[in-house]
Amino acid sequence: MRKKVILITGASGEIGHALVDNLAEGGDCELVTLDLQELPDAAARKVKRHIKGSITDKMTLDAIASEYEIDVIYHLAALLSTRAEVIPGTAHRVNVEGTLLLLEMAAEQSQFRGKPVQFIFPSSIAAYGMPDLETKAAYPRVREWEWNYPTTMYGANKLYCERLGIYFSDHYKQLSEERPTTLDFRCLRYPGLISAFTVPSGGTSDYGPEMLHAAAKGVPYHCFVRPDTSINFMAMPDAVKAALSLAAAPAKSLTQRVYNITAFGLSAEQFRDQVVKAFPGAEIGYQIHEKRQGIVDTWPMDTDDKHARRDWGWQPDYGMERCFEEYLVPNIRKRYE
Ligand code: SER
């Protein structure tokens, strides 16, 4: 008999870190992780097995599928928006082709065991594309189906993979006489995420967390977007809570497969104010990177998450003040002490 596990791809990344901790605490099912990097020791002790490899390698995925019965997949591996613009072809191979291989694996496993494999997928505010700042101001809280015109490779990859997930869940092999049991795709559109314990790499919402971590370390920081640049953000514990809550929701309560979730919207200047309040000596200036600015300008100011609230009781624990005062600042202080 194969052993039943939860598979986490991209487990060494920012969300992965936090998710492994939480799932290991729950302890219902053993964890198998996959990442190009090693898992840090503390996390490695919490998982049944870590596989150092790529989601684009079908042989690796086949080996995992032959050994384990996968109950849930948290598919976190991806190249983020800034990095994806540097190597767009690779981004497509990882973000789209890697996701396709995993979806195929999940579909086969679902059919084999006669029970859907749950597939939890993080999408992003990058799936939106506001054409200009006037439109961005005129539609401050976008709904899931509005302004789906991403201008980045990463955003296009995420939006398309949302569609692929829906295809595999609801329309896979739609011409066959007997529809197979297929997977259960559930997706969250995250805002910019901020962790007290890790610094992001390769994203374009990174100016927020970067200025905070720089201030805590006592090093100067030059924010690469204008002070008035506004998007929404979320504390990492809320990001993890959202993924776990969506996974735990009964299928019959879900009316869609892709959900916005948000915690608080704020401008770069308001972000800076929070950082300076906590670290009064912080040296944070602005050195605008026009191209990265252009990307953030296409992302909405905030998203409307009423469907997530209605269908699976989503509610963030951390609004802006609580996020800084109770989660970020005390933990970051400790980290760099
Ligand atoms: N935080 C991501 C990025 O900046 C967006 O999802 O790429």
C-alpha cells in the first residue's frame, strides 16, 4: 500500500516555510516536500521526506506518485514577477509547464484512487492588469473576473494556470463516455505577502517587506516605487490560514474555484510610516525603478474578497496595525537582535 501524504512544492520558499510549520503541527497526514533547494534543518525535521528536484521533471513526479498516495497538493513553486521578466521562457516552463505536470499527476491519482486529490494553488494580484492609474483609482476593489489582463509573464502564467486548474476539475476528458473522478482545484489570489521570518526574492511587491527588514537590520533602503503606489498586503500567518481554511472547506460550500483574499491596502508611504514608527532611526528613501513601478501600477489597489468571506468564512486576523504591532515588528526585532 502506498502511504497517504500531503505534497508541498516550493516548500523552501516563503509560504512553504510557514505552511510546513503549520501542517506539521496539525499532524493529520505526513508531509512530502519538493523544492530545488534543501529544506532548512528545522523544517526538514518536520517532514517525512524532502525531495530536492524540479517540478518540471516528470520522472521525479512519477517517482513521487508511485511511492505515495497524495491526498492534497499545495503547489507553491513558482518564479515571481520580477524574476520572471528576466527569464520569461524559464518562468513559463516552471510556472505553467510544471503546473501542468502536477495537474496531470493529480488527475491520474484522483482517477486511480476514485477520490479527488485536492490541489491548492496560490495565484496573485498579478493576475490583474489595470491599464492606467486612472482606471486603478476608479476600480479600487476589483472582483475576481474584472481586469484580468495581466501584463507580466508571471501574471499571465498564474491566470492561465487558474483556468487549467478549473479545466482539470470540471471539464477534464469531457468527451469520454464516463467522466473520471478528477481533482479538486482551489485557488487563492494573494496580495503582497509579508513575513517576519523570511525576505522575499524575485517579486515586485518586495519593496514592502524589504524596507521593513532593512530598517530592522539598521541598513538604509531605497524603495523602488513612488510613495503613492498602492496595493494590498497580508501577513504570512493569514496567508497560511487562508490556504488551510480553503482546503478544509466542504466542497459543497464553494461556489467558485478562484477566490480573492485581502487583508489591508496601503501606499508605499503608509508602509514607510509604519516602519519608521517602529524603527525611528530607519533610513528609507526613494529611488524609483521605472520598469518595476510600471508593473506595480498595473496591480489593483485592493481586491474584493466577499466571496471568500461568504463561502468559507475567510477573515484576516491581521489588519494593518495589528500586523505591524503584534506580528511583524516584535518578531523582526527578535530576529535581528
Ligand atoms: N508578490 C508577488 C510578486 O511580487 C505577486 O504575487 O511577484
